[in-house]
Amino acid sequence: MILALEYHRSPARYLAAARLPGRLRPAAVPSLAPLRLTSKPPPGTPGPGWVRLRPVLSGICGSDLAMAAGKVSPYLAPLTSMPFVPGHEIVAELMDDAGDGMPAGTRVVLDPVLPCRARGTGPCPPCAEGNENRCDHVNAGRISAGLQTGFCADTGGGWSERLVAHRSQLHRVPESLPSERAVLAEPLACAVRSVRRIEVPRGTSIVVVGAGTVGLLTVLALRELTPAGPITVIARHAGQRRRARALGATETIDPSAALRGLRRITGGSLVRPELGPGYLLGGADIVVECTGGEGLDTALRLVRAGGTVLLSGMPAKPVDLTPAWYRELNIVGSYASRGADDFQAAIDLASHDALGGFVDSVYPLTRWRDALSHALSAGRSGSVKIAFDPQNGDRPSLGETSDHLDREGAVR
């Protein structure tokens, strides 16, 4: 039996969490989220090419927090299977030989996308073109629906003591790279993919909206992999602004001063409608939305006519798309890494000096409420990435049932 934190379908809890004011979420979401700490059998390997893994570290992603807080679009519901174990930012040790020079005991990071190769189906058109992150078969094949590991009932996830993965998902971690850096590889790979989704001519002016993990790693990818010009980061907290500058941001601005600050930088003009926020005539060439919240509305108001808005954060709220129509904007989505090239670039970037201290708090699974509360208030507290150590010894007896864990207060 293994210890695992499971997400269960509970519309009542989901809606209760969704109605919470933002200031109450760090304290209340861990109690309202439909999560349960349980003792259960480890997942079995679904077929050829699958191996067992022992997680070493597993990060808490913004999409995980959105799920817990009731902020995920219902669009994604058919692409998950319940109950699932969250956790897709994973550093793990192989328990089986995965081939390709990766014997049991090898430390790996996981590309969480579950495309046709993992599912044992014939390649869909996107997979045949090499775009496995766009797979059309994420609800078919030998495993249950799941757009990624961490949202699929059959694979398990990083928030547990065991999971399974297809060998095509695995990437070896260099011995010189500590696990606290390697756990950043998956979000870094997503940042690499996002900047490769758009053309960035030399000298291009860029605004990054949001300076959580996604925003900060996007700044690094832009600065290291493109010839971008000035990069302005809109960051709410002082610690975020400091980190953004260390990663290559030219300037940082508080959200309350975004319009005035960018008008000064770009030379645009600020106009204000009778109802709603103002916007710029002029603005940045490219604006990258990394908040997954209200940042998209901000991005649409900061980009120049004919410019590009890149959606890197998972959208959570509807917005007024009038700017996209009137100013003929290019709106580009970036969901996940495209494969080995993105992951290799991410592993190389993970050694960057400015990423030191990004993972500053690691929790055992038994303290999952504390971990989620910390992650929900990370920007305010000065943290960036919070992670679980599923092998930590601070745990109840594995002989206990989930019902017993519930009575003892380790659940909900």
C-alpha cells in the first residue's frame, strides 16, 4: 500500500471553494478542496513500455491550485478521470529498467503529456506531425482519460509514493543537477515551448504579466533563447520584482501602475472609457499572460495594434475580446512542452544561477494542507515554488484505511 493525495469529484466542494474571496483562499481552500489523503494499492503498469517510479520531489503547480480552488474551466472535465492523484512536476527514481541507458535507480524528470505513444493507439494527426502536446487521443487507448500525468486515474501522480509512466515521457537528470533544480524542468519546458510558439524579432518589446513560477521562468526563457529587447514584468510583490530583474527583466511595474508605466516606456497614449479599465493606443509588441487569472484582460489592454498576446497561464475567467477584434491582435496559446528538445533546453536552463532558492519549502504528504496554504500565498510570502517530498517519513501507518485517516483529521 502507498500513501497518496487524491482528488475526488465533489461539485459541492468545488463550488464552495470557487466562491471564496481571494484573501480567504490560502486559509480556506485546503479545507474545502475535494482532496483526500488515502492509503491505496500502487498503480499497475498498463502495458509494454511502462515503468514504475518513486517520486523524489513533486511541485505544486498553478493549475493544481486552480483545481483545488474551483477555478478550472469545465472545458477540461472530459479530459480527466476520477479519482486522480495530482502532481505533474516530478523528479523521480526509476524502479524498473526503462531502456535507452536508464536502468532502475536512474533519476528522471517526467514530461507529463499522455499522447498516442503512451496510450498504445495509432498516431492521431497532431502526434504524427510531432505535436504530441496537441494529441487528440487523450481520452482513448489503454489508460483512462487524462490530458497529463497528474490528471489520469490510471497513472497516479507526483503527490504520492508511487506512479507509473511510459518510457517516452522520461528524461534523465544530470548527476550535477540537484533535485530542487530538476523539479523546475517541467515548468521550464513549458516556458521554453511558449517562447518558441511565437516569432521574437531582435529588439522586440515584451511585457510579461505575472511573476509567479510561470512568469519568472518565461522571463528566463525569453532572455536566454530569443533576441528580445526590453522585457517589462508586471509583478505584485517586491520579491517577485527582485527575482524578475535577476532573470533578465529590464523593468518591473506594480499592477496598479501598469498602464501608466507602459505608456512611459513605449510612448503610447492612455485612453479611458466611461465604464471599465483604460487601455493603451500604442503599447508593447508582445504581451505574455502568465497569471491564469485577470492577466488576460490586462494583456489585451497593453499590447499594440497588430501585436501578439501569448497565453501561457491557464485561462480562468472570461474577458472582453473587443481589443482582439478592433486592434487586429494575434492571440496564441501555449499549453505544454512539445517534447525532447524543449525538455533538454529546460534541463540546461535549470542550472541558471538566478534559480537558486526557487524551491524553498518542501512538505511531506501528511502536511498537504499546510503545503497548499503556503503555495496559495507564495507571492506574498516571498516563495516561488512549493513541493512535496512523498518519501518523507512523517506519515501515518500504511495499514490505516482512508476512512481511518479521515477520522484522524488527515483528510479534508
